[in-house]
Amino acid sequence: MLNRRDVLIGLAYGSLFAPQLLRPASAADGKSNDWQDEFANLPGVKLTGDEDIAMLLYPGFTALDLVGPYHFFAGMMGARVHLVTNQPSLLPVKSDMGLAVEPTVTLADCPRSLTILFTPGGTDGTLAAARDPATIDFIRDRAPHTQHITSVCTGALILGATGLLRGKRATTHWSVLPLLSQFGAEPVDARVVQDGELITGAGVSAGLDFGLSIVARLRGQPYAAASMLTAEYHPEPPFEGGTLSTTPREVSQSMKALFASFVEEAKKLRVAD
């Protein structure tokens, strides 16, 4: 029987508990994995895999850009998620609001062949990462050996600096969406945009949509739907807003002013030599 505990273990923490979850049923423990057979037989479902997923960490990243997709990536049974710091050691990396995340590998130690290479966004920290030769070299080195080059929010600016956005359709946070053209990309106002191997998500909360869309691509839509249900992802904002077109003008104008200095600095970014 499909029970809530097995779903939470299998889909929210699958990569950690998969060995226990996949063990044969026995009379000794009285447990049954019949639900797995039923679920695995749904059209398009790939229950387990061996994906290598690299998620970049740099000082000043936006935590939710990373944590939203991470929740769904780490819930894919068999997937290996590498939290890759662009710093010289494995000390925790602080987000733009002070939340520290402990990396698992350095740039040098990250696997070269990847299923997903992911860059989160931020503001000043993102600009610094987009100008950091080691970060740019790392992404350029791994890109030819990666199935999906991805970003959420202003993480697209880092990809832009590597040259990987040239000739591609892409999205990013609304504040810098028009600036994608300076990297040779076609800006698209959408939550998630795919163009070949490139998959980009819009600002912050779009990382949830982004993560689910990739899970659906790698493991099948029923798997993603199960992850979505486990997370109870069914947004009902307390009031209208969240986009420039739906936010009251007096609020959106203030927010544009808030981001103005960041946007001016982002305008100076170009594809790195």
C-alpha cells in the first residue's frame, strides 16, 4: 500500500534512503513494496537513475534560487547532487541574506561529466561570480560534457558571461531580462524556457517550476507530479502580484528603483575573454 511515509522518503529524500526503500519485501519486516511496482509501471516513469547534478555555490547567492530546485533534484532516487563552491575550501558559503550552505566539492573536484550544471542568482554576489575567471573557466570546461546547462533568476548572467547564451532563448529575473540580449540571447518573459540543452528559470520562486520541469524530463511527468504533491506545491498567493504586469504601479516603480544600481552594473557584463 502506498503510504505517506514511503512517499516522503522515496520522493523527498529518495537519493538518501533509496537502498532501504528498494530492498525486497520480507516476511520478517512485514513490509511491502507493491506500491513501487505500481508506480514504476505508470507511463514514462523512470523510478531510479544515476544523474550527476552540479549546483554552483558562491558568496551572495540567493538561497531560494538554489533550495527550490535542490529539493526536487535530491528527491530523484539515485541522483547525486554536488554542491560546488567557487571558494578555495569547503567552508559554508553564505547566501545574500546570511543563510550558509555547506558545499560538498570544490570546482576542481566536481565531476566533469554531468547531467545538469546549475547556477543560482543573486545581486552583487552574482556580478562577482560572473567576473570570476575560475567560475567562468569551470562552467566552460564542464559545459561540453553536460546534458543540461541551467540557471534560475540572475544566474543566467553568469551563463551569459561564459558565452553559453549566444543564439539561445532564455529567461531570468524581470529586472535584468532585457540585458540577456547583450550576451547574444533572445530574452523570453516566461517562468521556464528551454532551448536545446539550455534550460533557464525566471526569478526566485520560478525555481520550483524549473525543478519540476527537469524532473519531468528526466524521470517522467508522473514522477514529477508525485514530487509536486509531496511538496504540496499548489500556489495560492494571498493577493495578486508577483509580476510587473500584476503588481500595483506604485509598488513596481519602487522596486525598479531598488534594482536600478544592480541593473546598471549588470549592463557592464559581457562575455568573458
